[in-house]
Amino acid sequence: MSGNEDNGQPTLSFHEGAAKYILWMKDNEDDPSLSSTIADERKLALWREDVINAKKRNALDEEQKYLLDYIKFCFPVRKGDAFATTFQKNLVALKEWKEKNGEKLLLVPRPAKWKGEDDEDIDIGNFIHNARKMKRKKDAGENTFLTEGMIASLDKLDMVWENVSNAQWQLNYDELKAFIRKEGHPDVPQKQGKLGQWVSNQRKSYNKGSLSDYYISKLNEVNFKWSLRG
């Protein structure tokens, strides 16, 4: 099996990748010596794709097959399963996206794309959509490609599995409370970026009668003004 390449540079040899895969699967976050950087995980993702492609080409030798079986390497169980094959690549992209955007929770709108280091457009919005769909099926007892290990990896990024709109509302509400603590009042100017637009949308929804009683009570707790008149 030949090594994959990242920006023209060879990544991990077969045995180096196997060793890093074991550490990644052990999930030893508490030991700093085992923690990996995004660059490390990108290389591991490329290595994993190389292994999967080598198996498809029947290019793995007996020693490699034995080692992969020993470390419980997770091969896609059905031909064409892009979700399992590209999971680590998407996971790296999600970490980069979250870090770049300063997101507290892993919500990810759809569509949303992230450009990888090799200039590949990674559809992280669709990936998250499929992960949530698989999680619902898994919770209902159906078989999916989403493993417990994958769920744990996404949970570390504060993945929001259900009630996405509620989670986003809570983030905006927390930002409103931070504004109140700083300014001493809840009157956010509409021109004040996303928070200003969100506040305006709450008033519009309230006037239309489409804002839930729960949201109304939460906003009343911070003396939210439902009208700017007077």
C-alpha cells in the first residue's frame, strides 16, 4: 500500500497510520502526549482513505490485513458508503470550521461547505444532516453506519443532535443576556449584526403570534421590549 499525499508530501506509512489509529480509537484526551492536532488528524484521515482504497483494489498484503483486523479497523460495510469512508475527513473539516467561526455548539447550517487543505470543497452541512438522520434511525433501533465512536467524536465538538432551532435560539438568547450585562438594557440596535437581526425577528414573530410561550417567558425575564414605540 503506497502512502497518500498531502500537498505533495507523503503522509503516514502503513504502520505509522495504524499506530495513530489505535491512539485515536482509544480516545485518550486526558493524556496530553496522546492528544492530536488538526494537522495530525488530517493525515490520519488521508491514511484511512488510502487503506480503504487499497482494500478495494485488493492491494493489501497478508500482514496488513492481519494488523487491520487486530486493531479493529472500521471498513465501510457496504459498497459506496461515503459517510463511513470520509468520516474522519469531515470531522477534521468540522473542527476547523468551528474554530474559525468561534462556534460554541456544532449546529452547522445546510448548505455549508468548508475548503480543505487540498482545496477540496467539503460539504459539512450535508454531512451533519446525514449524521443527525442516522442518529435518529439508530435511536429507533435501525442499523446505520454511525458508530458509537463516531457519535462520541461528534459529541466532543458539542454536536447538537436534536432541536437544532432551539439550540440556536438559546445561543442568541445567551448573547442577548451578555449584551444586557454589558450595556445595562435589552435594547439591541437592529444594525448590531446578527444579534440585532435576531431581536428584530423575535418582535416580528411575537406580533404575528408565532412565538412560543416559552420563548416569550424567557424574553420577559430579561425585560425584553416587544415594541420600540414610546
